[in-house]
Amino acid sequence: MDNVRCHYVYDEEEKIVHVDDVSRDTAKSHRYHCISCGAEMIPKLGNLREHHFAHKAACSCNSETYLHKLGKILLKKKWDESPEFYIRYMQRVKCGKYKDCVFYKDNVCEDSMLSEKYDLEEFYDTCDVERSVGEFKPDLYLYHSGFSNRRGVFIEIKVTHESTDKKKNSENKIIEIHVQSDVELRELLKGEIIENKEIRFMGFKQECRKEILLSKRMLFRFFLYSNGGAYVSNYEDMLRCDVGKLKSKAIL
């Protein structure tokens, strides 16, 4: 299977098995076959090399097909067996005072980015493999069976081929996961699916529901005193917009 070490197989009951769950004793009483091509596999449980499965006979099995199919199996398993399905991605957050602040200006006051966490099982109750959705057939499709108008989520497993431009521009919510080994897939089962250079979130809401006081804009200050004196601060005296009264004797 190319240069990829295979750590997952099916047993004779079509159950997914990881090589760590196989011992020399259990290997004698079970038969294993390839997730990709269906050919017989044998566990390699030596003391020198990493434990893995290998095809019993030479074949032209494809690692891309193996990883792509395995990704769908394991993420479907994660959805079906876990009480939650957490994702985390970056959203823009506005300053908490933007509605009332006389100084707030779009493209002048910088928004910040915040990593937000959501449990998709709060919004969806079903995960289907390769369900047709209009003109598309995502690897996995998350949706709510009781709310047909609620937009679902596509989960796409990328090994070498990413989602088409047509799909990415379709306004569907898409999580595209770039997979290079089954070790990476196993890590996905352990926790959150987090946006990074290998996991892309497309079509998700970019504006954060939270509003946090941001301290990014520097302002000139006008000072007025009771004796009529006044001056405008220079660049060295500029303060952030969240700083209150600077001169105690100034009346404005």
C-alpha cells in the first residue's frame, strides 16, 4: 500500500480494528481484511518495527483510497459514539462598545480574532455517509432530521484532492480535513476538530456572538482647563480609546 503503514483493518464481522488492539493470541483466532481493497491482511507484531498490518499477498492497493475511506468510517464512528462533537475555529469579534462609541469606525477600529468552540451535536442529530445534497455528495453530511430548513455541514476528507471551487463557493458549511496518515485520523477521535493549516472551515459564521472591549485604537486628546487654557495631545501623548480621563485638573 504505497508507503503508508496501515494500522486499521476490518475483522471477519466487518468491525474496525486497530493494530494496538491485536495480540499474537487474538491474531490466531481472527481474520482481517483491507478497508480499501478487501484483501486479506496480516498483523506485523514484531519487536523491532512499529506494529502494523500488511497485505498477505502482493496487490496494487491505494493508500489514498484507504485514508479517504478510513476517514469517513472513523469520523462517523466518532459522531455515533460520542455525546459531543466539538469544533473550534476563528471568528471576528467586535469591540463591545462599537454600538455606542462616537469614535468607532469600520476599517479604522480593528476587530480581533477569537477561537470559538461549538458542539455540533447541539444543532444536528444525524450523520450520513455520502448523502446527496442537491448537486453535491459530501463525504459526511451532518443535519437535523426535525429541521429540514437548517443548513447542514459537509465534512470532506482531503488526501490529495481538495473540494472543488464549485463546492467551496456554494455557501454550504464545509469542514475540509487534510489527512496524510491514519495516525492523524486517530488523533481526531480524541478531542476537538480545530481549525489549522490542515483543517479548513468554509461557509461558517465569521462574526462572533461575543462582544469584548478591545483596546486597539489610539486617539488624540483635547484638554480644556477652567482658566481657559487648552491643548491637543501630540503623538507621544496619544492614548488608547479605553483610557479614561488623563489630566485630573482638566474639565474636559
